[in-house]
Amino acid sequence: MTMGKKASQCAVHIKKHTSALVVSHIDADGLTSAAIMAKALEREGIEYETRFLRQLDLPSLNEIADNNPQLVIFTDLGSGMLDAIVELKLNAVIIDHHQPQGTYECHLNPHLFGINGATEISGSGVTYLVASEMGNNQDLAALAVVGAVGDLQHVKNGQLIGMNRQILDSGVNSGLLRYEKDLLLFGKQTRPIFKLLQYSTDPYLPGITGSEDASIEFLKRIGIRQHGEKWRRWIDLEVKEKQQIVSALMQFGLSRGMPGYRIERLVGEVYTLLCEREGTEVRDACEYSTLLNSTARYDHADIGLAVCMGDRDKKYDEACTLLNEHRKNLVEGMNLVKEQGLIKMENLQYFDAGNKIRETIVGIVAGMSMSFVNNRNLPIIAFADADGGIKISSRGNQELIRKGLNLGEAIGEAARAVGGTGGGHDIAAGAFISRDLKQEFLRILNDKIGAQIK
């Protein structure tokens, strides 16, 4: 059976019902997944409610089962809890892209078809496939691209590939999207250009990131000046000025001894939503996805969902306010990691943020930390305090994946060994355990990663 045929079967099953509960993850990919499904249900006249979870575990599944919904549609999660869903006899459709554990009849996951769910299609992309089978929902391709970019699926190859590419092409052909090579720093649509440098965390620009004065001085030194009393945005610059800044940033990186792969991450493919107003946070797929992360990861998933569903008024303004705070928190998190450093074991390196980094963004900070750590031969494991225990997030890189690293498997097995839950992708995964079992978890995880990469 092809993935398309399985998507069609899931769509048929959904359309048999008059109401559904959509359960999704609290990140950009999860929000766009939920919005795509919500739009598809709305157009079919199917009533729905939405619920967003930091993680899908047995207590949350039991709570869902107790409410006895007619149909549960899991988007961007569920594949790690298939056996529990079967045991609870939930009438469910599971649409996910994380590595599956167990089996379930109405389960759509790219890994079951030999497609990499970490690079070739995101949760929102898989949901888009089902929505496309439910009716004329091709206009939702833009949301699927935002979800894929939010899941960093464009990073490895510098562009979207695989089924993500097919969805992108669909959006381009419909006049919804445009793609081109450009600077990858965040805020090109909305921020004064010095802010792009000041808040650059991926890559981390030593001596510039975190400093407004240093960012402004860098621009002035290469002849880029403000107009009157205001600095221009990236989209306001002439092509020659843009080229000048990119060239200067690359030379700066070389002069500071930044590895080539970090410098290369300054430029890549960017995705523009032509249906959105220029100069807004939702015009650029990267900015859009960060805007969504700044809502759901701060217990305001309802605001992010409203933006995905088309709100450009009150909820949109609230999301923009949350975004400013989110970016500050990420820079502070990066500075904390740089100050306290990483603790190295034989096969991994880790930091424990305690309560100083919010557990919903510690994974983002861990990923960004990859841009400045000296040892890229070890994956980064991050810990942060959470209700009832400790949240674990992990990030690897493509060199480690080629050596055999699979964080989704290693984290999942180590977490279950100490009575916790976990899973994810080969390059990024997460878990939840009791704090008093942290050292035992690290010992087991260190051994499992060692067995993989050796």
C-alpha cells in the first residue's frame, strides 16, 4: 500500500463521523497540523474540539478516553503510544511523523513507507495529505510548509526535500508560496537589520549575538547606515546592500574561526507566503513558525491556532507580543549554556538548566547550542525542571546520524528503563523522567548512544 492510499483510508474513516477531538503537539508543526485538520473538518461540516499536549502519555490518554469522544485525531504525535491507544480501545486516527512504536490500523506515518519523517515530511505535511483526500484543501499547503520549516526539515539540505518538496511545489503552483536563496537570519520581514544580527542564535555570531551596540557597529563598519532616525528592514535593502552584508558576515565568520558548516548556514532557501501581507511575521515561513512556537510553548496554543486559522486581529497582536518575549528567552538561554558550559561523558554532553530555562523551549536552546559547541562529535542532552519530574531534550547532527546515532530510539529506551516516556527522531528526541533518576538515565543513555555510534 502507498502512503497516498493509506491517507485516503484515514480520510474516509474521519468523514464517517459527525464530531472529533483533535489532539496535537505544542510546537509550530503541531499547531499547523491541528489547523490543517481543523480547516478540513470545518469544510466537511464535522464538529471538532482541539487539545494541545506537551507530550502524549498514559495519564493524558486515560483522560481522553474518560471523556469518550466519538473520534480522536492525533496529529504530530501518537506514534509512540500505539499499544496504549489499542488497549484503551480509542476510536482514533493517528497522523504522525515520529518513529512508531507498536501497531495500529488507522495510523499514517512516513516511516512505515520507508520515508524519513525527520527530513522528508513533517507532521503538518502528513496531515495535509489526509486533508487533501478529505476534499479540496490544497490551499493548506502553505501551513504545511510553515510546519516543516518549524520542524527544521529544511536545515540538513539547505532546502525542503522529499514529500515536503512536493507540497511546496503544490503551493507554488497555486500562487500561495515563493522560494528563493536568501539570508537565513530571523526577522527579515519585520526587524531593523541590526536586530537580525543581535538576535542571531543559529548561527551564533561571537562578539555580535546579544549585543545591540556590536551589531550596529558591524553594519556601520561595512558602510550600511540608517536612513534618518530609523534603521531599515532586510526587505527594504537594495540587492547590492544585501550582498554586501552577506559577504561581510562570511568574512567575519572566517576571521573568528567559525567552521565552514556554520558559515554556510547563513544562506539557504527561504519560503514566502504570498497570501500574507509584506512586512508581517506571517509573510516568511521561518518567522511564522517562530511566532507559533512563542504561543504554544508558553501555554497559549489557542492563540497560535487562531493565527493559523486566519486571525490577523486581536489574537495575532497577542502572538506578536509573546514572540518578543520568546526571542529574549532564547538569547538568555543561550547565554546560560555558554556561561555554565556542558558536562561531557564518553558518548554525550549535557547541561541541566533547572528552572532557569522553560522546559518547553529547552530543546530549542539545545539545538541552537550546536552552533557554538566545540565538540560536535557528541550529541547534546538538555534537562529542565517540569511538573512532576524533569524534561529531557536532545539534539544531534548529520555527522553523528551517519555514524549510526538514533536519538529517538536511544532516548526512548533509556527513558522506559527508568520508568519514564520518550521518543522522537534520529536527530532530535525528548523524554520525561523523575528527577532522582537523572544519573541512572544518563548512564543508560550514554551506553546506548555508544553502542549506536561505535
